[in-house]
Amino acid sequence: MVSCKLLFLTTLIAAASAQNATNIRFMPFGDSITEIICWRAKLWEKLQATEWKSVDFVGSGKTENNCKDTKYDRDNEGHSGFLAIDIANKKQLDGWLKTNPADVITMHLGTNDIVQQSKATADIIKAFTTLVGTMRTSNPKTKIIVAQIIPIGIGSYNTKIQDLNKAIIPWAQGLNTTESPIWVVDQYTGFSSSSDLRDGVHPNDSGDTKMANIWYPAVVNAFSLVKTEKAAKRETAFVA
């Protein structure tokens, strides 16, 4: 009887582990550089050849930007024209996460704060802190991936973009926790403001490819941590 019980328990744990990727919820969060682009499609395509092919992209938006892959999971929380400061002050992310809770969130924000209203780096970083707090209120174990944002090809904004990008690293280090880690990915370096943008602001095909390739190892690492946590939780429940 003991052997049968152990075999049954092992089978249940294995089956639950196989379902973990399906249960992982991933929110691409940001402005138009998250909404009306194709890096999400390219990232989804890269995941299809891995154990993470069934990860659920979540968000209130389903924007399609004439991406070649018509089958990808379009769900996202990208909002064209939105400022990080406004999203934080208006508590908009609170509602978005109540509707679509997430285990893993990527964030590419700050472009509109700089271009539209020339907001100070310190004010943008303060908004980022508020947004991270909202993510952790929704899910204390949220895995957060923050981008050093891409350059743009219009105006003279890249100096301020670089200032923000430099500030992101110590900010993330200060808020990083074991339960809810923050990883910073560099979307700026190697991204050409002349050849990787279709309109001076949004990535073209080569830009989308570069962005997807930068996001990929970070999201896979985050998915792996979430899978381990979910498996451990299920195993504890089965044993109990």
C-alpha cells in the first residue's frame, strides 16, 4: 500500500509539474513600444520551441501591428502615449493587474515621460518605485524585468534617455528581493536609432528582433523560477 501511495503521489507531482508552464502568466507592460510593435510576436515565436510555449501572455490589449505571425498570443498591457508618472499617479496598473494578475512582468517605460513632458529622471524613477509596489501588492512573488529603454531617432532626447537608463541600475538593486527579484536588461546598447526604428520612435523588423532577443533570456530565467515555486507549492499540498 505504501509503494502504491508513493507511486500515485509521484505521478501527481509529475503531472502538476508538466502543467506549470501553462499556469505561468506573463504581462508585457509599457507604452507604444510594447503595444504597437512586433517584438512580442517574435518573443512568442522563440518560446514555441521551448518548454515555455504554453506560457500565457496577459493584459487588456490585443493590438496587432501587421506582424507576420498571426497566431501569437497578443495579450499585453502596452498603452500608447502613456507616461510612467501618470500610470503611477492615477493607479492605473492597480486595475490592470486586478483584471489580469501576472507572475512575470516586463516593463519598458519612460520614453513618453521624456519626450512629451521632459520629466526629471528622479520623478520617473519615483514612478517606477510606485509601479513595482503595485506589482508586489498584486503578487508578492512577481518576477520583474525592467528595460533600459531604446534610443529614439527624433529630437535630442537620447541624453535624457541615457540618464534614465543609468539611474535604473542602482534603483533596481535597491528594490531587488529574493522573493520578487528585479532584473535589468539593456535594450539601449546595440540598438540603432537610425536603422532599427521605422518612424524614429518604434522598432522596425530588425529592432523588434533585437528587443525580443534581449528579453528572451531574462523571461526564460523568470519563468524557470516561477515554475520551481509552483512545483514546490503543489508538492507541499500533495504531501499535506
